[in-house]
Amino acid sequence: MKEITKEEVLNLPEGTQYISYNPFTDNLSMNFASEKDIAHHKYCVPTLKFYIKD
């Protein structure tokens, strides 16, 4: 997996699968790029890390 920035997530084609990691809860979650994903949410914390498969 390759770490990507939030800006790169915002520019992914719709439907692209990526993984977000929340260090506060030590939780990984699978997401799909869209206008309503976690990265587009206005309360998205800057500590989230995003990954995409190589």
C-alpha cells in the first residue's frame, strides 16, 4: 500500500477504492472516492492517513 495525501484523495476518480486510517481509534476502513466520502466531509480531522493499493 502507498500512503497518499488528503488532496490526492480528493482528486481520485469517483469509485476508486482507498483505505483510511484513524490513529485515535486505531481503525482502518475501506472507502470509495465520491462527493460524500470521509475525505470530503467538512469535519474530517487532519490526522487521518490515507492509503491506496499499489
